[in-house]
Amino acid sequence: MTGRRADVMRDPDVERVARRIMREAVEVGRAAGAALTDAHVDRAVHWLQHVPEGSTTSMREDRLAGRPLEYDALTGAVVRAAEHHGIDVPANRFVLALLSAIEQEGRAA
């Protein structure tokens, strides 16, 4: 969403929010029967913070190229599963709303 490369995950404020988003997803995954733990969040953050300099994401590249974003298959799936299991996922809902607005703005431009 920031337009930055993967190095954005080294920012402590971004890391904190990313961890919250991931913890919500882990909670939803557990409710769906996945064997997920907080260690999965730690490993994912560690990996994201240590990707090679200049690394990017497919969603960033799609946004820059004006292509549709894959947010619904990622964050949307977490939100829908959370609804199914009666779990509140405010961080994921917020990200879903922002990504939807970003994509709508891109279509309008």
C-alpha cells in the first residue's frame, strides 16, 4: 500500500501492524483447523525483513502496472473465513477496505 519495496517491513511501526494482521489470520486459520502458531508469524516477519535488498511484491508490481490487485484472494479470504467462524479481524478488515479503495481509484484514473 505504501508503494515501497519489501524493506518497508524493517520499519518498526509497519512490523507492528503486520504482526497484528498476521496474528488475526493465524487465529482464523486455527478456527478453520490449521495447525498454526505464533511462531509462524515470527518466521514470516523474519523472512520478510531479510529478503534481498530491492525485493518487491507481486501486488506492488501489479499496482504500478495498473493491473488488478490480488487482495481479495488474500485479505478478503481471511475476512470471509473470520465471518464464518465469528472472529473479529479489525486489522484485516481495515486493510481490505484500503486496498479496495486503492484499486477503485486506480480504475477511475
